[in-house]
Amino acid sequence: METLRTIAKTLTQNYRNNRAVFQILAVGLVVRLAIAMLWFAPGFDEAYYYLYTINPAWSYFDHPPLVALTTAFGIWASGGEVSALSIRFGSVLLYTVTLFALYKAGRHLFSHRVGVIALLMGSLAPIFTIAFGIMTLPDGPLMLFWTLALWLAVVEFFPKDNDDYKPTSRLAWIGLLVGLATCGKYHGFFLGAGLVGFCLTSKRHRSALFSPWILAALGLFCLAISPVIIWNAQHEWASIAFQAERGAQSKGFKLSKLLDVGLVQSLYLFPTIGLPLWFASLGALVQQLLRPLTTETIWLKRRLVLWLSAPVFLLFTFIGGYRPVLPTWSMPGLFIATILLAEWSATWPRKAVGRWLGTSAIAVATILAIALSTSPSAPCKSLAKRRCLAA
């Protein structure tokens, strides 16, 4: 009984200390559930991923297999009903965990306030909410395991009140999370490469690459991606070849196209979030390039965030200079980079931060409400009866 009282007391204390965090997560969950169920009809991609659930395989031509599981979860939980909500239910739930992991990473790296601001940005930016938190897309499981890997890496590389680093068993679990992220979307390879890049460029953390735990990490990573490897080996590596060709240059590079891509990304993020996010991210990157040999902890923390974000949003924005790209391709990097903007904005006066995020919230809510209320497909409740999967 004493143990149960201790657990209950600990949980109660944690809730009190993080009440605002849980309230933000709860409100976001309710809003996303309502949008998924009532107003936002499934699109072609979601219809396609629903077909994954009725054609199970180790992997698929254009994506790894986890999107099939997240799509199928809601259908299974609802007793086999195929509806707008059921195919999205897994994504809606996963994004709540993703946001919590983002908060925990920001808090451990910098402060509670930084974590909360990053959480609010992740909850407000329309493309994050819709692509990661409502629609059933490969980005949902990708971002879940990406942010969990970030959180665990932050705890591993920057233990509280201790500047000394010694590799621990967490490295093995990070390897597993990187593998699971890759089973969500091939972007996961950037996550693994970013972690290696950080260790190579941080003398303090270079020992991780020579630790016995790195072998365990590689083993768990290979185990996690084995379904993808098996499927590709059976199909002449068609999926990996297809994804590689999508990044190949097809037309001449134009700076104007690159700038257009960056502008469109800012619009999808919402300008009051997207433009400052680009400014903070590029500013932090330039500072790191100017001080590559620094060993100060605060700089290394920013370096870790940059290694897990900048390669993605820079590469896919650059690719946009010579071929069409989807907005979601660069968003995993920009999602993680919200921590950099949160750290910067945490130095502003509280009233200024409140006005910025409050105004953004009102504007985003108003625009979404108008867009959803005028949608010809709302409300949509049954994909089977209303043929929404083919709409």
C-alpha cells in the first residue's frame, strides 16, 4: 500500500508541475479528433494507405510498413469500421505522444519554458497538426520515433548536472528508435546520420561511436528495418531505387524556385511561425559554422538539434530548386528546429511571447474554421458508405 501511495503522490505532483503541458495536449487531442471525424474528408493518399491495411506486406513500393499499422489500428479498435476517424485514429493518438516528447526534449536541453513554447508551436502550425497529427501518413510514425530518439539522445548526451559523458545502454535503444523511424519513412536514415554527425563533431561525445553499446544499437537498428530489407531484397530493391530517383536532378537549378519552396513552407507553417523558424534555424547554423570547435555545453546542445533537423530541411529545400517537392518532405527537420526558435523566443518578454503565440493561435483557428466549414465534404463519417476513400 505504501508503494501505491508513493506512486500516486508522484503522479499527482508531476501533473501539478506540468498542468499546462497536459492541458495543451488534451485540447489539441480533442481538436484533432473533431477535425478527423467531422470535417476533414480523407484524400487520395489516405485511401492508398487504407489499401495497405487490406494488403499486408513486409513493406511497400513507395513507403515502409508502419503507416499500414497506424492506419489499421483505429479500424481494429472500432471493431472493423472503416471511417474517416478510424483510419486516422492511430495518427491522432501518436501525435500527442510526439508533442510530449518534443516538450521533454526542449525542457531537458534548455528549460521548461522552452519545452512549452516548442509544444505550442507544434500544436499551432497547420502543416504539423494536419500532416503529422490528423491525416494517416507515413510522417506520423516517423515523427513519433524521431522525437522519441531526440528525447533519449538528449538524456544520453547531456545528463543533468554532469558535463562528463560516458556511453550507456541508452545508445542501444536510440538505435532501435532510429530503425523504427526508418520503418515509418525513409527519412529515418537522416536521423541516424545526424546522430553520427553530432558525435563526430563533438569531441566530448565521440566516445559513443567506439562504445560496445553502439554495436547493440546497430543490431537493433538492423532488426527494426529488417522488414524493409526483406521486401526490397525480394523486389530488386525497387522501393529504395524509386525514392533515390525522386531526388535526382531533372531540370536546371533555379534560385527563384528554391526561394518559392521556402516561402511555401513558411505559409504551410503559418507565416508568424514559419518565418521566425527559418530565421532562428539559419541563424543557429551560421553561429555553429563560425564556432566549430567550441566545447561549451549550450553550443553542443544546439548542435545536436541542428544535426537532427538541418540536413532534412536544407536538402529538400535545395531539391526544390530543380524539381517539384512535397511540403512534408522538409517538415520533419523544421519540426525539430522549433526547439531552436523556442530557445530564442524564451529570452523575449513574456508578454511579447504571449501576444505572438496568442495572435498566431487566433489566426490559425479562424482560417481553419473557415476552410473546414466551407469544405464540400464535411461532415464525412463513413468511408464505406459515402465513398470518401475515392473522393
